[in-house]
Amino acid sequence: MLSHPYPFIMQKIHCSYFKYCTLIFFCLVLNITSRAQEYGADELFSMARNAAFEEDDYPKAIKLAKQALDQSPDYTGIRIFLGRVYTWSKKTDSARVEFEKVLKDNPGHEDGSFAYGSLEYWNDNSKKALDIVNSGLEVHPDAENLLLLKAKVLRDLKEYKLAQEANSRLLKINPKNTEARSLSQRLTILSAKNQIGATYDFVYFDEQFDDPWHLASIDYSRQTKIGSIVARVNYANRFNNNALQFEVDAYPSISETFYAYVNAGFSDDAGIFPEYRAGFSLYANLPWALEAEAGFRLLGFDDQTWIYTASIGKYYKSFWFNFRTFLTPSNSSVSQSYSFMTRYYLGGADDFLSLRVGTGLSPDNQTNNILYNNGNQYRLKSDNIAIGYRKTLWSTNVLFIETGIQNQEYRQGEKGNQFTIGVGYLKRF
């Protein structure tokens, strides 16, 4: 008996269908491959950058960058980009492979040295980062990005003086480098173990008081493992009476981002100085060369006066801008004080012109914080302006001068002018 042909026919159809699908699949693969090959290295590099920066798709960016390198294995820019994407993807070993190949083929390559040095710096390998950066600076001694990274690495290694030298070199090349300007202020303090300073202020009144005031101070600061500590003695001759005030300031470092200001002081004459004072502020070094602060001040006269403060500062090229407020609450209201200050840097951190304008009293200003002692007097209207100049001599000596005028309402509806001129000297060693 003959078997029915249907199973055989169906088997043949299935076999043909499979062959047809397989053929289509291979055609599609060949088509995709050929289309990929149509893109050159530059096009693939552009697509990889778009995937990384616009789509945040690092795996796609890596795949496209590797395809580009298959076509152009000596394309240094693509290889550095691939290393950076590996860095951002926390694939540090893969990143090192790419960066090391770049520097092997191009010793001291500026962008490659910066990318590789940054990788090691971010991964707490500062000694290796310094070697990489120094190799790059041998070929490109004026590279701003390498000099800035070197300053940061040396700061991390607590080589503050060398860090300041690298940063100062950068500022000589480009005085308007905002990040270097911001870093310079902190390195200036950290780079000197010791500092002595002296100031003198002469204050004259055209209405409020018959006799001028004389204020002077001498201080010594020491850089320690926890931060800078300052001991200060203040002298004042007010109302034809003499008095001394003793203060201690501390600037403890909390982290790379945060540091604090702590103050305590006392005097044996509450009519000339506060009987005691205290202060605290928390500072934050923020991105984009910003600095923020919030804290309080306490002045102890016949009564305690609590003052709260906040400020925001910004470095921009050769300028520094700062806005500050003091708020003094009472039972019925809150007294407000505002000030705006700017500096124009002429060189390093201690070479600048300054301008300050404000309204109200500042508890940090020794020339007039005594006015907090007289009832509601600190709520009276007060406007002030001051200009200053600061100059470094022979790298470790700093001279400064400031003069200002304050229009002070010393009684309700009665105003007078207060003229101040101050000079000072700092020696770092």
C-alpha cells in the first residue's frame, strides 16, 4: 500500500521556508555591516560623542568608539575619548589601557596626560597622578589644565607650597583663570606654617563723639593638621579709655568641600569691647568657583546679642564678589544688615583692589561693633563705603591699607559721619 505524500511535501515546504529565512537573515546582517562600514571614523566618533553626552548611553558610546578605532587605530582623540568613557563608567582598568597606549605612542600628550592624571587623582592615586602630569608639563610647560591639576594633586599630597607655586605659575599665564583664582586663596593660607600680623585703625567722628578712636591688633597664626589657629590681642582707645580684648580663631578643615570658622574672645572692659564674644560659620566650597557660608555671632555686653549671618561668594576671572547679610532678631522685629564686596586681583591672592558698600552694622567690624551695646542703637540707619589695596612684597610680606566713611544715625533723626583709615602688615614664614 502506497503511503500518502502529504508528510513529505510538508517536510519539503518547511525546509524551503527555513532556508528562505536564513537567507533573509544573512542578507540583513550583510546589509547592516555594509551600512556600518559606510561610516568613517569621524562619523562614528561624532555618533559616539552624541551617545555619551546627549543620550547618556555609555555602552553605546564605547561600542561606536571601538568601531571607529577599528578603522583608525592611530586616531588619538578617539582613544582618549574611549578612555574617558571607560572612566565615567567606572571601568578604570580599561581606561588605563587606553591612556597608557596614548602616552606610549605620544609621550607627554597634553590631553592624554590630563585625562590619565585626572583618573588617578580621582581614584586617590595622587603620586602616580603627579608623575603623569609632570611628564605632560615637560612637553607642554604652559598647559593651563595640567598646571591646575598639578596644584590640586600637590594639595592632596599636602605639599601646599609646591601647590601654590604651580597655581601661581598658572595665574601668571592666565590671571583670569577662575578656578585657579579660587584655589589660590585657600593655598595661600595652607602654604605658610606661621603668620604674624599687625593692624591699626584711626576713627574720626564729625558729630557723634568728640574724640577719635584708636584700635590696634597683633596676631599669630599657625597651620596645624586640623587647620589654621589664630591667637589675637586687640587694643582700643575709645572715649579716652584703654582696654584689651583677647581672641582665638580656628579654621578647622572638615572635608574637601567644607571647613569652619570658630571664634571666642573676652575683655575686662565691656564698655570698650564686648565682655565676651563667640562665633561660628560653616563654609562650603561649591562648584563653579562658588563659596557659601552660614553661621552666627554672639556679643556679650550688658545683654547678649545674637546675630545670624549668611553669605555667598563667587570668583569670576580676576574678580571676587561677595554678598553678606547679618540678621539680629529682637522681641518685635529683626534688624537687617547687608554688604556687598568685590576684589579685583592684580596678581596673587594678596594683590588686589577692594570695594565694599553696605548698610547696617557688622559684628565682625571692630571699629563699630561697640554700637551693639546701646539698646536699640544697632537698629538705627547706617550706610558705609570703603576702598582698599593689598600688596605682596618679596613673596612673604603683605601690606594693606583701607579707608572708608560711614554715615551713622546715632540717635533717632540725627546722623553723623565716621571716617576710618586702617593699615596692616602680614609676615608669612
